[in-house]
Amino acid sequence: MSTSTEEITDGIESERFGPAVLASIGSVLLALYFYYVRGDKQRGQFVGFWPVTILAMASYFQLEEIKQLLASDDE
């Protein structure tokens, strides 16, 4: 049984606003709060790096899942 490209992309599209995206949006808001409201620019900049890391990790895990799906089709 083979998994088509459409089936793989349908599974990915359904998770567009998953926990990683929501955590990234939350950390951007937190960074803006620290930077502008609290005046703690160093902490605001530090927290501002979190979204990139969160999204990169989510991307990595999605790619690993796709690789496993493709590998299971080859068997």
C-alpha cells in the first residue's frame, strides 16, 4: 500500500496552527511585553529568539514523520 503525496500533505495541512505555532506566537507576544512594557530589553531580545527555535524543532519532527511514512511505504 503506498501513501500518495496528497495524503502526506493533507496530514501536514491539518496541523497548520498546532501547538508549535501557538507557542511561537505566544513567545513573540511575551518578547514584546518584556521589551516595550517592562523595559527589559535584554530579556525581550532573549525571548525573541524562542520562536525560531520552536518552529525549527517542529519542522524537524515533521520531516522525521514524513521520512518514516515514506520508509514504511517502501516495505
